[in-house]
Amino acid sequence: MLLPQLIIFNHLRQRRMTSTDQPQAAPVGPDEASSLLNRLKNLGLILLGILSAGMGLKGFLLSSHFIDGGATGISMLLANVLRLPLSWGLLIINLPFLLLGYRQMGARFALKSALAIGGLALCLAVVPYPDVTPDLLITAVFGGVFIGAGIGLAMRGGAVLDGTEILALLISKRSALLKVSDVILLLNIVIFGAAAFVLGVTEALYSILTYVAASKTLDFILNGIEQYTGVTIISERNEEIRRVITQQLGRGVTIYKGERGYGKRGEQERDMDIIFTVLTRLELPALRQEVKRVDPKAFIVQHSIDDTVGGMLKKRPFH
């Protein structure tokens, strides 16, 4: 982030160096500077995402006739069947999804996504990516890695490179049975089924491997090693543990009123406080160490959390 900071610094210095016989412009406040930095960061993430996705598509998949899932996969199928340039297919297939995004999520999101998808199409048409390897397994895995990283970086920047995520989100909101992941899975089953007829069974199977690699990479980019984790702690020394979490670790807690059930020594009906806290995966070792120091017999349950906002949480990178 050094370059954006230098740009803002030079901008502020130039405004201070204006001559005294000219009207002085109003100084840039910290909120305005922070907003500019945030926009530059998002733009950088989207550009990196475009370049990474372009590498996955043109540097790996296209020469082996593999496809990805979603609108990109549909575009690649049409490019094979109709002999159209992939860049045009991306623009045409994603257009209806962008219109949906405009109606449901606002003009700003739709504009950023349209520019990102247009940038990816331009990148595929202009940038001379090398054909990295003829090995089919390496092509499938690393093509998916580059595509997943590209989509994830673009999403961090506030845009999408594949419009099917928009459709999946809208369907999941209207259906009590289907989640976003379920809708995407169903769409991709249809796409890869069509790929088996158009490209062949071998290419379709390798394409499924590409999709799995892209999904795992996307999940890592969005959540990373600092995925939020919910931790439930049951201990007779709950007040000491609460103080350790709030004072030493600097995290918030929620106290549930619970009652002991049955143990090895029979029924133990007794009221006790149950502690719940949310922190990142990197903070877990310190928490477990402190809890075990206070009470070696404490019962600890942890589970992953997709996302959370507010509270006394450590912010993840790019989050």
C-alpha cells in the first residue's frame, strides 16, 4: 500500500505549495484520504483478479479444451461450439446477470462488475499469456487455482467476474430450500453434463477437477487462514476465563445460563455460566493455552463461522 500513500502525500504537498496570491483549496481530510486509499486498494484487487483469471483461462484451460463452472464455463462451451472468441462470449453471457445485479444490488455494484468482466474480456483478447504446460492434470489444477484466486480477489474489491453468483444469490433469497452453494452446484451439474456431450467425457471430468480447485482457492482467498471461529467454553472457573478473554486477549464474550446434565458420577444438576466467543483461527492457540492454564478440565467446543460483523473482532486482511 506504499504507492497509494505516496500519491496522497504528494497530492497534499502540492496543495500546500500553492502560491499565496491564489485562493487556497480546502485541505483533504482524513476521511477523504482514507476513502481514496480504499478505492485504490479495491481497484488494485480487481486488476489483480482480472490478470489471475486471465492466466488461468488463457495460460492453462483453453489449449486443453477444459472449462470452468458458471457463466465462464457457458462462455467457453459456446466458444467451442460456435467458434466465437471467448472474450465476446463472456460479455454476452454475463450481460443478463449484470442487469439482474443492477436491479437487485444497485448501480455501483453492477458498474464495477461490468468493468471487471469487460476488463477480463479485454485481457483475454490482448494479453499474450504463455501456454504453460501440456500436462492435463497440472492444467486442470492450476488453471482452477488461478481462476479461483482471480474471482476471490475481484470479490474482495467489490466486483464479480462471473455473473452466476448474482443469480444464485437471488434464487436462494426466494427459496427456503436452496442455499447459494446449492444453486451454484445445480447450475454446474448442468454445465458439466453439457460439456461431456460437447467436449467429451475426459475433458468434462478434468473440468470438474478445475472447478473444485477454483472453489477451494476462492474459499481460501475470501476466508483465508484467519477464518472466524466460534468457541464455546464450559468450566467451573468461568469468571476467571471470562476475564482472560476480555482483558488479556481483548475479545468480547457472551455468557449463556446453563445447567449441568449427567456425568460419570451420575446426575449433576447445577447452574453454571457458559462462555461463547468469536475469534480468528490464528488466535485459537493463545485462547486454548490460557483456558487450559486456568482450568485444565475445561470443555472447549469450536466450529467455523462463514462471516460476522460488529463486536470486538480482529479484522481479517482485505476484510
